[in-house]
Amino acid sequence: MNKWLTGIAEARDPQMREALDSRLHKQQELFAAASTKRDSTIGNKLLVRGSLEYSNICANSCSFCGMTVRNRELNRYTVSESDARKAISLMARMGIKQLHIVSGEDRSQPIRPVVEMIQYAGELGIHTTVVLGERLEREYRELYDAGASRYILKIETSNPEVYYRSKGRKSLKDRIDHLMRLRDIGFKIGTGVIVGLPGTTLEDVVNDIKLIREIDPDMASVSVFSPNKQSDYRDYPPGDVDIALNLIALLRLVLRDDVLIPIGTSFAQRQAEGLLAGANVVSHHSTPEQHIDDFSAYRASSRLKTGYDRIVSLADSANMAVSEYI
Ligand code: SF4
């Protein structure tokens, strides 16, 4: 390994900064190192999870998100029990073994329906990841006891002031405490950041890597900021996709071998490049069709939907094999 890549693997600041800014030949070198590490450790498999965006009801006021409680134009929904069962049964028939339940954060919403979805999925041999935001400890335990094995809470940024400003005056420290509590309960934990979140700098992205490394998650994700027309940050410029792709490669290189790194639709037409940069998870959109466009953190217009054909073509373009979740 050359000196540059050794510096990255050891999470040294100058090399990480240089890697985040890399383009063309240098970027290809970075991607090659990241995908080689993935292929030689956990294999060149593209793991598929079925994403069920269960509800867009949210009590929070994150400035970057179209589902903020302040958005009165959004059509709010919660997937019905029968639609949720249909979506989960379809996943089972398609051979998808990981259900990914995502919702806005609202503690007044009961978690019982989610518990029932987890149990139903378990009966069909499907494991569940939960993304419900910060909840009470007894609710975390209830979800875990129902069979959920993974929980994702994104930190969004390592910069505490930007976090406070953009997450509706909440504390980054509390977020990290919740993650640690979830790990203590027994969950595999996931976290993630947004590249280009207004107020962040390249230095913050370097610090994102260091903080994520300290958290040592089982799953780590990167999103690209895109100004949602129904959010407070509607007039800010979008995040830099190259920096976000380089961040994926860096996370692959500095985190432990078996970390799962998804590539989401915020990368739009450059999603396949995320796989070349070392990502290994993709979501199949399993939300009932009538709700898909109402679940939108970063965009207010029609979303890019990932069906099975697109997943196969993404895998082919990165020379990966579509596989069950591990
Ligand atoms: S990011 Fe999550 S918690 Fe924040 S407003 Fe959007 S849905 Fe709610």
C-alpha cells in the first residue's frame, strides 16, 4: 500500500482531507483501494434490504428535512396494517431477508404496530432494522424483544453547533448517548452523516470520519444534501457528490472490515459509483406506491425509486452479485 493510502487507513487528517478532495485518477485510486478491501473481506456482494417507509408523521423540526413538523403542505400518512403485511409478504416472495422500517420521529405515535410488523416479518424469516428516531428505553427494549436486531440513528454531522441548529435545537451528545444505549440493549447500530449540510466545512467531514470511527458502528451511511423546497434550507446549494463518494471510500477504509455501507438515492444517477467506492447495501423501495412521494427528507419532487431491475443493473455495473443480507 502506498504512503497516501496508509495514511488514510490510519485515519490521519492530511491524507483524509486530500482523499475527500480527490478527483479523476486519484479518486479512482481511492475507490480501487476501498472496493478491494470490501471484496477481500466481506466479498463483492450487494445486500438488499426492503425499505418500508412506514410513516412521515414527525414532531421534529429539522431544517434540512421536508417532513419537518413545520411543513403544513405535506400529506401525512401511516401505512395501514394490511398494506404493511402485503409489503412484507412481497419481500418474502422476492427473497429479501431484511426489512428496513423507517418513520418520522414522534413519541406520541404508538410503537405497537411496528412491533407487530417485526413479529410478522420474523414469521416469514425476515430480520428487521428499525429507524424510528429517539424513543424511550422501554420502547427500544420492546422492539428488540419483538425481534428487531438493528437500529439506525444518524448523527447527520459531527459539528455540535450545526447539529443543534439543523436538528431543531437538539443535542448531538444526546444522540450519541441513545446510540450507546441501543448497543447496550443488544442492537447492531447504524449511523450516518449528510455531506453538504449548510454550515459544515471539509474539516467537519474529516471530523465526521473520526467520530464515526469512535462510535464504531455496524452500519455507516452517507447522504448528499439536496435542498427540499418545503424545508427551511430550501435556498442552500446541494452537497458535493464527489466528496460524498470519497467519504464512502474513506469509511470503507477506516472502519472495521464487516461494516455495512448503503448507497442511497440521494446520489441519484451516481448511485453505481457508490458501489465502486466500497458501499455494499441498497434499499428496494417496498413502501406502498401511493405513499412514496410523501416520504421525502431531501426532495419535494418525484423521487428516484429503486425496484429490483435497477438493483440488478447497479450490481452488474459494479461487478457485484445481488445477495441476501448478512
Ligand atoms: S430528519 Fe427525521 S426527525 Fe428530522 S424532521 Fe425529518 S423525519 Fe423528522
